Amino acid sequence: MFKKIITRFALVIILQSVSIFIYSAELPTKPKAKYVFYFIGDGMGLAQVSAAEAFLAAHEGQIRFEPLHMSKLPVIGLSTTYATNRLITCSAAAGTALASGFKTSINTIGMNDSRTSPLYSIATKAKAKGMKVGIITTVSINHATPAVFYAHRPDRNDYYEIALQLPESGFDLFGYGGIKDAKGKNNDLADAYDNAVSNGYKIIKGQEEFLSLKEIPGKIIVVNDRLEDDESVPFIIDQTPKDMPLSRFVEKSIQLLDNPEGFFMMVEGGLIDWACHSNDAATAIKEVIDFDMAIGAAMEFMKLHPEETLIVVTADHETGGMALGNALMKYESNLNLLSYQKVSQPVLKQHFQEFRNTKCKNECQFEEIFPILNKDLGLGKEIPLTGYDSAQLKLAFEASITKKMPYDNDENNYLLYGDEEPLAVIAIKMVSEKSGIGWTTWAHTAIPVPIRAKGVNKEKFDGYIDNTKIPKLILEAMDIPQ
């Protein structure tokens, strides 16, 4: 009898063990993000995206919004952006929050708000885990947003010191802007490029050399063929066949970074912000579209690894107080007018400077500037001008060409022209206004920005959250301890 009891007891234990094993085997494993794309549209609020979508539709003769790739991501939320010491943030403070998960003070790079301790980014943690890391931007690679992923400095303007910290990260790929102040502010210090090379990095110059790579040759810094002021890539509106669109750069970077351990890639559309600082709607919209095409490249890659990929798209802040509507146009829009603009505000400024240097050595007349306005912007040609418009342009012409500012007060002049060339600013803003785009500032705003997501743990990016939560959710998706 006792023997039968023992036998039955043993049989029950075996059956329970088998049941537990079968049940455990049937439990779904927690998904993990092996491939992470973190897209940051600098200055890109909801208005910038909506303007791009309305522009694309208007180009086809439609009154609607043509969805961008980012708008097709299944989850959308909102994020607050404030810094610890100011409601309206900057790229350094907001970038640090997006990279590390901690708030900091204005102009601080990868440090706490008292600037006494470093804050480490999710890119650093991904690298420590064994993933490859790429940091990609259309501005200089030691500018605020890319810098917060690898550097720790009390001031975002410490470009040289930030550049020296770049090799310490050990990240696999940087591109495709250059290094600002590579030899220091006075151009008298040891070259930061040489420092990177001596620390194991190879400098890849131009798209031909970059696109010819079959695999990543160790750690690389890739620099576009042509760079503008501050070592940024030219605006997409000004690019030539020698330049590489951001989407092509991202496609090749994916190919080079793909490996069995996965990768983390941060991609910044930094020039969206710069265009919006100038209230340059046409240039900003084309930068958003270029940025969105890079998101499309990530979405194509995701089709190969749908269960292991996470794509997150957000912004550090909104710039310019952009709106789809203004007092001049009231309820009307004519976004097709933006198609007549052929150059960005900085290039238009160059054209005006060339005009001043060649034709205004003695004296020149306001009417002589119109061939440039016609050709570069369509103003006075495809875009009719009123008497009020001409008066505004003439006032700006005098400020730019003869240096006769409208006001003795710098603050009043700033309200009119910001910190830029008066004639270029007014002419560009006039195209924006006549298209139906409004602006409220030359600076940033505090309005919350969208977050979009697809892939592992995408649903957690829904709702109304602070920017510090975004990197924590990404770490959770990667199964990396916070």
C-alpha cells in the first residue's frame, strides 16, 4: 500500500513538472529591440510636419495632407520639452534629456543641471552592451544634439573640447557633417580630426568613398563632400549631385552597422531648426521631407526584422512658432508659392552680398535687386508684389545695402529682421507669408512636440509624457537596465 502511494505521488510530480515545462515553453518571450532608430528633428513641431504634408498635397493640386512616412507610424504621443531653469529649452538641454533621461540646464551638454556630474546616454549604454552605434546629423557632429550622446561639457559652445571627447565614446560611425572649430576658436590648436585618427578613427571624405565601402573599416567619421558654415551639410534646397541626401546616408549606414549584436542609430535633422530660426518655410519644409525619407529607409529595413526593430521619431523642441495660417492670408493658403523659392536664406544672403560688392561700390538703386528676387524666390514675377510689399523690401534694402537701419534701437530692429541680413530675411519671410505660413519668433517655443513610434514596445510611447521618459522607454525596449 505504501509503495502504491509513493508511486502515485511520484507520478503526480512528474506530470506537474511536464505541465509546467509545457506551459513555460508556450509563454511568449519578451520582445527585445535589437535594432534601434532614434530620429530627432531639431525644431520640428507638429506645424513643420503638417506644412510639409500640405505642401506635398498642394504640389499635386490637392487641398489635404499627404502623409509622410513618420505619420504612418502607428503610435503618436506628445512630449514636454522644458529645461530645469527655463520653460523654452535649447538643443543642449533638451538633447541631454532625450539622450540620458535626465533634465538639465540651458546650454549644458551631457551633465546635470549644476554641471558637476556627467550624464550618460543610451548610446553609451548600447555600446557597452556590444551593439554598434552610429551618430548621424546634418549639422556638425560636435553640435549640441549629436554631442549629448557622447560628450560631457558645461557649455555647448565648447566645440573644440567636445570634439576631443568624440573618440572616447568608441562609437562606430559619425557623419555626415564635419567638426566645427576643429582647430579651436582661433584656429591655433591641434587638429581634432588628427586626434580622432590617433585614437583609432578613419576619416571618410565624400559620398564616393563612403558608398564604396563593403563593410565598416573599424571606427569612422564620414564627412560630406561640401560643407557650409559651422561645418554643416548644405540645405537640401541648395544641394548639388555632389551632395548626398540624408536618406542615402542612412541607407548606407544601416548596411555598415548591421551585425549579429544589433545597432543603435541616432539621426538628427538639424537643419530644420536652422531654417525655422530664419522663418524660411520653403527650406524648412524641404528639410522635413529629406528627414522623412531617412525615416522611410529605416522603415524599409524594419520589414526584414519586424520583431526586433524600434523606430522612434521626435523633436528636441519647436522653432519659429510656425503656423499654417496668418493675418495676411486670413483663411486662405497657397503653399504652391513655396515652389518658386530656389535657394535657402543663407544662399540668398550670399547673392545679395555679391550684388553689394560688385554693383554698389559707388551707388545702386533698389530696382536693381529685382533680378535676384525674381530668380531666387519668384518675388515680383510668379509671386506678385503690392505697394506695401515693395515698401518693406525697400526698407530692408536700405538696411542691407546702405547699412541704414530703420530704428536706432537694436531691439526694434531685431523684431523686424532677427540677427540676419535684413533683405534676405524680409524677402524669404514674404514668400512664407504669401503662401499662408505664419511665424511668431526667431527663436524656440515651449509647445510640446510629437513622439511617433513603431516596433518593440511601441504602445508605451503613447500619451502625454516628458522628454526624459523617451530614452528610458528605449532602454526598456532594448532590455538594458536604466
